[in-house]
Amino acid sequence: MPYRPAPTGTTAPTGTTAPAVTALFRGLIALAAVTGIMIECVEGSPLVVFSFFTIWSNTAVAVVLGLGAVRAGTRRPPLPALWTGGVLLCITVVGLVFHLVLDNEASEFNEAAAIARLTGARAVANQLLHTVTPIGVVLDWLLLTRPGTFRWRHAAQWLAAPGTYLVFALVRGALVSPDTPTRYTYPFLDVTAHGYPGVLTNALVLGLAFYALGLALVTADRFRPAVAPRENRISSLGAGGLK
């Protein structure tokens, strides 16, 4: 059933506790993303930090989940699914690529040794950005949103974010000095090591993975059960979205 706004001068129908809980949960996810980004910026160069897809995705989490928290707390309609589903897809890929590709000694592109050397605030930021926010966003989608709001066309539209990042990463790599340690932000985008054909092949594989995961999310969103009573779900990640 589509969302029907409440008449002027009234609030949308809702329970008394669920909106506050939803707003708090989303606020904490947004705070985790902001905290991780701030730590990275303090510990390193902001210009370098914001060249990573993880930071792009976590910035989107902070904005979209922050707005979602405000909308839940004020009982306003949900954000568009194109936004919130895109964030869900991107941050899920961040978590999967980090744990299955970068922090996996069996992977061709593993950086497990470097990751293991992270300590203190950098280790905290690493967990916030690659583990806490992906899990938090997925839980929010599964437990606090209305099913059936994603559309098949969204799976293709969501590819705009990784596509834009690919162009940015390759242009940046071509412009910065060859001896810059972070010239290419991810090993599978390193033109020096793989050449443009190899990098574009890697990008195509990742793009297909993005699309397949997007289709899987749309399918799951259509068939997953409604966990909470509809009137208690105010703002929906399904409505409306590496370092």
C-alpha cells in the first residue's frame, strides 16, 4: 500500500516508541560513519582520505541515514528508494570487498598484512567504516523499513555511483605524481600494475557484481517479510540508498 500523507495539521499514524527507536538507530549509524571519516581525516590528509570509495559511501551513509533519522523522529515521509537503496548497495559492497577481497589472504588483491598493522584510532576507524556501517545499514533495511519499495530499474540506476568513482579514480591516478603512494586507491584499479585493459576488465567484473547484487536486493526487498507493524515504520531505507 503506498504511503498516504496525513491531513494537514496532523502527524502520520505511528506507534509512540518505534519512531524514536528508529531515529536513534539511524542516528547512531550516521554517527559511526562521521566518526570514522573524522578519524581518517585527522590521522591523514583529507584530500587523500576522500579519494577512497569507502569514504564516498560512508559520507552518503552519514547524509542519508542522518536525514532518515530526522524524518523518523518527526514522522515525515520516507526518502526516495533510489537514494536509500543506492546507499545500501554501495556500503554493502564496501563491506564485502573489504572482508572478501582486501582483508583476505587468499585474494589476489589482499592487503591483510597492512590492515593488521593498523592500531589505535586508525583501527577503530577501519572497523567503523568497513564493518559497523555496512552491518548497521543492512539491519536498518531489514528491520525498520517497509518491503517492496525497490524497483528493477534501480539496480541499473545505482551503478551511477561506482561508475562515477571509477572515472574519478582513473583521472586522479593519471594526474598525480607516479611516486605518490596512494596514486591508485585500490590494487584492482592500479594501471601501473595491470594496464588499462586489466583495470577495465576488473572494473567490468566489479560492475557486474554491483548490478547482480542490486538485482538481489530488489528481489529480496519484494519477498522479505514485514518485521515491524507498518504504522511503526516511518522512514524507509527501502523507500524513496572502500577504502
